[in-house]
Amino acid sequence: MPKITFQEAKEFLDDIDNEDNVAIIHHDDGDGFCSGILYYDWCKQKGAKVEEFTYVLNKSKIKDFGLEKFNKIILTDITSEVVAEELNIISNKQVLYLDHHPEKGVFPKNILTFITDDGKYIPSSRTAGELTGLKPFLALIGTITDAGDLYQENQDYINSHLDKLNISLDDFKKNISSVVSNTINYLDKDPNKTFKLLEELKSLEDVASLRVYADKIEDEIQEFVERYEKNKEKLGDVNFYYFKPKLSVKGAVTGIISHKNVDEVYIFASPKENGKQISLSARNAFKEINAIDLLKKGTLGLKDSSAGGHVRAAGGMILAEDLDRFKQNIREFLENK
Ligand SMILES: [Mn+2]
């Protein structure tokens, strides 16, 4: 698998021209949409034909996208743990794979990979912004929606862009990145519409046009943020919050509560739509343990469970019937720590 440098990734992009037919495949979160749009716009600007595909983890399959007609494919923000082996089916194409999650799985050997995971947390949108130079405001939105501001290595990048946009981080989160996140969540059944709406944004001011979607879930988010103080449970030092929203607001509720106090450790749990499983999010980290390990300890020995992600933000899944066992695992782990 050829690992390539930033410069080589840039050369791949520079080589795109009006004879190319490019597929952009991106993750379905803020970082995935924003980075995908930057590569999409880049291809358009180069005169290439381009189409976009939203990849939903554990649901989408590369083979179902019908990519025969494309000669170049760019993937962004889709963790290799899930997608690497699937790329066999497109290994006859010129493929540029860009991501920032810890590298796992085996890539077909001719896939060009640029993964920004050398001990730093650089969201895919920041990389897309730096590679293309396009829509810096959108690159910043993707970076902030993916919690890039929690990492020291992004401070200079974030601050210099906020300065140029003449907006504070708080205002950016409140009036810009959260509006985009809410819009993505509200339209989660219609990712093509989301992509189109976000692609049409030409400046920060345009983000206000998304409020018609974002406001619909704002009330639901506030409701579950307000319930946190009353309904949270302490598992040792960990704040455990089980909540059951109707709309797709888990991520937003998780983000708002965990960002209020970044020194605290949280585990959020919500039932999946099917009612049979519970999804888990761990946020922030102790000195001795990271968020992935915390969920791994909690899901230890539980049937059909999973845990993975980033050191300060991890996700997982358990069967609904195992919720009490999960909580007990966490309690025991923290007692014996
Ligand atoms: Mn992502």
C-alpha cells in the first residue's frame, strides 16, 4: 500500500483534469461532508465530471455505489478499519484515500493513502482545506464539528482562520458549526440533500439559510441537555447519561454536555432505532485511561458488542439487555483502577 505525503496527495489533485470522471466518497458526519465538498469543488474547478457518495459506517458498501464509470476515486474521512478491504473492488482505478482515524485493515496495494494519524488529531476537513485552498470557512466548520478544537495541534490553524473570518470560537460554534451539525442530523435520511445544501454555501453568512432545518431539532437537543443534570448517574468518576431522543440528536447532546466541562469523563448511551441495541459514546479522558479503553473495559465479555474510535472520543455498541452489565463492568474497572 503506497503511503503518500501531503505533497503527493496534492499532485494527485493537481493532475485531475477535464477528461477525468471522479467519484467522491465521504463519511456522513460534518467532517466527512465538508471535506467531501472541498474535493468535489476542486474537481469541478478542474473541469472534471464529479459525483458524490455518502458512506454510512456499517451500512454502506462500496460495491453498491456502481463506480464502474469513474476512473478516479477520492475517499475522505472513512475509517480504514471499516473500508480498507472493501477497496479491492476499485483497485483497478486511481484511488486517493484520505483519512485521520487510526490506520487498521489491509489496503489493496495500489491505493494511495494519506492518513494524518502520526500521534496528532487533524480532522479530514482541515487536510482538505490545506490541500485545496478552497472555502476555508467550510474546512473550519468540518474541523470544529469533529471536535478539532479540543486538540492543541489545531489551535494555530483554528485561531488564524477565526481571525480572518472575524468571529470568536464561541460564536462560531453557536451560530455556524452547530447549525451545520443540526442540519446534517435533521436530514440524516437524505444525505444527497445535505451535500447539496452545504455545497451551495459560499460564505459564513449563508449558513443562516440552514436554520430552517437546524431549528427543528434545536428544541429536542435543549430538552435532553437540560435533563442531563437530573438524570445522569455516577459510575465512579464517570458521568453516565442514558437518554432516548426521538430525532437524531445523540451527537449534538453528547457534544454540548461534554464540551461544557472537558475535565470530566462521560459515557452517553442511547437505544438504536431497532430498540435491540444501545449505542455508546465516551468523551474526554483520564490521565491513565483513554476513551477507547474505557469502552473496551465496559463491553468486555458482552455479546455482539463493539468499541473503538479516538483517544478522547470513542463509540461503541452493546445489546440493550446488557446495559446493567456494561455499567457494572465500568464500576468494577474504576474501583480496581
Ligand atoms: Mn467523520
